[in-house]
Amino acid sequence: MSQSSPERIVIATRESRLALWQAEHIKARLEALYPGCRVELLGMTTRGDQILDRPLAKVGGKGLFVKELETALLDGRADIAVHSMKDVPMMMEPEFALPCITAREVPLDAFVSSRYESLADMPPGAVVGTSSLRRESQIHAQYPFLGVTSLRGNLDTRLRKLDEGQYDAIILAAAGLTRLGLGERIRSVMPAEVSLPAAGQGALGIECLSARADVIRWLQPLVDADTSACVLAERAVARALAGSCEVPLGAYAVMREGRLWLRGFVARPDGSTIVRAEREGAPVDAEALGRALADDLRAQGAEAILAELG
């Protein structure tokens, strides 16, 4: 294989409709970059796709969606794996690298309902379905009169459960709905002030083995500098606070006039306590900015919340 351009790239991917869309998207980008290259998909079912009867936080968290794909990288069946960045564990083993984060979709949450316009429009006792403690804690904090129930399954399953009347509304990532051509299901996009997103939400990351300098080089043209800085800052917050599915935690950065504006929160799952902080800094200092924001949150009471949940 020539040093300059690849002849064949194999992408490991989960087999959900959204994961396949993401892998196909990266496949098309690589084929456009390297016209002589054969790009193939290696579809896999992960533990996270198989365990659908319990909340993620209870069965091992985000790593469930990544492990099998990493095994395929290790044993040489695949060259890269494409992930939704919010599914990538904050701590990665040293043999794996994440050299490429691509341009971000809308990173916000979407309110999906056939009956109501928004959370504020819902009557007391109405039931909201969500799969995340992050969303659940923010709903409890602002709309304590609403019921919140666990919601698992792929995107189509979740929408079907809503349509069957199991929930009055559900909260999903806007990016996933948009990518699958389901944007019309979004009743309203939730502002960050109402539902601060998860670290990395809406961004795709490409993983490979750290030792594969050739692969890392091939991926460089796909890197989006602004998205990368935002996601690095967000993940630094989550990593510093031992972020996983088990902790209600949000981190969201945007570029404002060349500066990185970062917001974060930690909450009790019932929303009874919620600690917020924000900082601004240079994009080159993204990770340091994230760590500093985590320190701010700890100083304001996140430490006690984390100790309780630990």
C-alpha cells in the first residue's frame, strides 16, 4: 500500500441504522478523498445493542458500544471504527487513538411529541421518555411535575414506543434524527439552557490503532478544527469528573468570535441539586479549559454529588 494514498480501508461499525449511516458518510468522504481506494464496511453487533431491557448506566455504560469494534481493530479485520463521539468512553486504552473528529451536526437535544410543542407545554403527570440521566436530571430540575421513564432501543424502536402511546414525549439527539432523514419528527430543538448536551454530542469520531501512522495520516483531511477543539474541551470536563452514563453530567462548547465558550453541569439524578459553571478561553487550550471548568464545578458542590453517586 502506498504511503501517499490507501488502496483499501475497512470500517468497523455497529449495525444500527444510525451507525450504518455514519459509517457510510465517512466511507463516501474517504472515497471522494482517495478515488482509487476500496472502502468496505464490517458490520458488528455490540453488547450495547443486545442489552435493551435495562438503562445503560446499570449495565456498564458507554464502552458497551465500542469494545467489539476495538477488537476488530486489534486483530486486523478493520482499519478504522466510526463512533458517535458521545458513545466513546472518556478514558481510552493507549493502543487506541482518536485522530479525527469531523464537522459537527446540530449538537442539541430534540423534543419529539405528537401532542406537545415542548416540555413547558406539557401538563403535570405527563410522561417523558429518555435514556440518559443527563436529560432526566435537567427535566426534574426545571419541570418537577413531569414523569420521566427510561427509554432504550435504537431510534426506530424509540419512535415506535412514542407512537404507541407509551410516552407523551421523548427526548433524542437532534443529530441522529436529522442524519436519518427524520427531521420532521422534531417538534422543537431544545436550547442548551433547557437541556445542555452530552460531551461530544452530534460529532463523529474515527478511531484506529495508535501504531497506525499511515491511517492517522489518511484521516487528517477529514478533521474539523473547531469541532475538535469543542469536543476536546467537553470530554476534558467529563473525564475530570469521572464522567460516564452513571453521572448526570453535561458539557457543551461553542466557538464565539474565535474563542471557545464552554458550559457544564453536574446534578443529582432527581434534579434536586444542579451545579453549573462556564468559562471562555482559546481553542488551543481546549483541554485545560475543560479541566478548569471541572474544578469550578467541584468547588461549587459537584464533589459531594459525585461522592454520593460513586
